[in-house]
Amino acid sequence: MYSYVARQPIFNRQQRTAGYELLFRDGESNAFPDIEENRATCRLLVENFLAVGENPATHGKRCFINFPYKSLVRLLPTLLPKKRVVIEVLESCEPDDELFLAIRRLNKLGYMIALDDFDMDRRWQRFLPYVHIIKLDLMSIGLERACEYVAQNRHRRLMFLAEKVESHQEFTAAIDAGFHFFQGYYFSKPELLKNRLVKPERLSTLRLLQEVCREEVDFERIEQIIIADVSLSYLLLRYVNTAASRTLVPISTFRQALVYLGEEKLKMFVSAVATAQASIDKPRELYAMSLQRGRMCEVLAENSTLPIAGEKAFLTGLFSLIDALLDSPLEQLIPLLPLEPEMCNALLKREGPLGQILVLLDAYEQADWAAVQQCCELLGISDELVARSYRLSLEWSSRYVHATPQSATN
């Protein structure tokens, strides 16, 4: 399955690309479909902006995205990184008190806001201190009137974007009037792009992995992601209750799990849960091997002569098969996860102490005993420890594999 998006470039006064407006499409006909606008916005965000991998629609530029009234008052734009988007308030929005509070809130959070197809209605005046860009449709309100408005308001701390620039004459007039940005068929028609559709469960997994890999983990955000996904909630609680065998009362909430396990341990468990979620449609053995590699890396790190943190080694081993679980190359996935450089180098290049542990795992799984011996010497560990860590990791991973609901799907 594929997702579709049309993008139209937005240029600055030097005619260099300043960003792209993303326009929802649901097929290869490059026209807006007959679909309710809130649903269109949600599908655009999920299918294109939050997709796994580098989205060719953005290329590092700011994305101008249309948000209808309901999406704005629900603060849907906060799902997106504020430095990569411009929130376009659709002309169909009613400028009432609820919308005003939402725009003021988004402004305070640091989002850039644009009024789309601005019609100069006086009811929008109170919004202007919280708006950064005003888009004026030259075809709708007329070139002369648009240029006059910009000339009269150049003293404001606002930027102006000329929409539907159709000719060189219109572009020159808009430049002279003081417009900052330009968009229209004179420069480029919307270009249709097609991407592979990311399944919702893969999206939850990626978001969870992104959060848990941050240096300062926001457990409230992790809790929101888990609560919103029934299967994730089930997996986490099964995992934690398996680990928390000494508690008198079973753990039933994420907060209880955090208090019981502590941040570092819970971070490891959440990573394992995300890996389990990614493997729902995969062979059970692939998931078991991911857990096994994570646990084996942890044991080896804690017993080597090198200063390697156990939890960091666990994550490195766990993620070493994430490409097979998410059906995307490691080179594409790793940049999406805020991992420390040493973990990235280990996963992508097998460099550093963590990379050497992965080399050891690869050699052990392939029964390359000469390579195993060489790795042991470099890491300062014994052959016996490697064999013992393998047995421990095999026993440990088998307990958690049986705790997952995969049997219902495999």
C-alpha cells in the first residue's frame, strides 16, 4: 500500500526554496479528494509526515500544513516538531474564542503560524500578535489590493506570502510591495509524491523507540503512547509483572511500573516492548533473538574490562535486528532514533567496544570460534563467560517471549 502527498515549493525573495506546502492526496490523480478536511489532515500527518524513514516530501525544509478548526482546537499540531512545520490556519476556520486560545497556546509553545487565504476580516485582528505569516491569495483578492495591504502593514512584525503567483509581472509587483515569500504556478505546480504506507502499529513502535532513546526520557509522553495502544499496554504490563514476581499485588499501571522498576530498568523494558510490537507479524524466533542479543550484550558488558554500561549494551543488542523487524534498512532507521554516537557507530559500523560485542555475538551465532577467541581477548573476557551469557540470555528471553500475545497472531 502507498500514501500520497502533493508538495508545492515556497520561495523567498531570492527565489530559493524556503519550504513546501504539503497537500493531502489519496491517489495518483493530483487533486484534492472528496474527504472531510479534519480526516484529510490526520491522514496526511500519519501517512507522510510521521512515516518511517526520510520523507522525500520535506528534505529538511519547513513544511506548511493546513489545519482545520477541529484539529487546531484539539492542538493536533503539537504532534509535530515545531522547528520543522508551519501551521496553516485554514480560511474556513471560525475566528472565535476557542480558536484564539488554541492559536495563542501554539504560539507560546514555539510553533510558527500562518493565516491561509487571509481575507482581511477585522475579526482576525486580535490573532495577529500570535501569527508569523499572512498568506494572501492574489487571484482571490486581486494583485493590487494584496500589494496595498502589505505596503500598509510592513511596519508590523509579520511576514507576507503571495499565493497563486501566475506570472513574472505578478512576482515583480509582489516583490516591490514587500512580500517575503511566493508560491504559485509561475514557479512550480504541486508535485505528487508516493511513499510506502507505514502501518499504525509500526508508527507507535517508532514513536516509542524515539522517546525511550532520548538522553532525558519524558515518561509522561511514553505513558501517553502506551495508553493509546491497547497491545502496547498489554505487552508492557505482562513484561513488568513477569519481572515483578515478588510484589504482593500485580502492577496495573505504567506509573506503578516506573516506581517499582526505576527509570533505567523501565527504559530497557519499554525498549523490549517496542521490539515486541514491531514483531507482531514476524516469526517468533526473530523477536526472541532480539531479546536474547540484548540480554547477552548486557551480561558481556557488565563482565568485560571495558567501561560499558549494561543498559546501553542491552539497547544496542536489542536494536541490532530492528531493521528486520521494521522492514527498513538500519541506515534509514538509526538516524530516526536519538541514540548516542557510540551506539550508532556500533550498530552501523561495528565500531568501538559496543561494536566489538556485536562482532562477538555475530561470530558466536555463526560458530566462528577463532573470531570469538579474538573478540574475547580484546574485551578481556573468557570463553566460559560467553557460553554462560548465551545460556542466561536464552533462558531469560524465552520467559518474555512466552509473555507476549504473539501466539494469537502467528
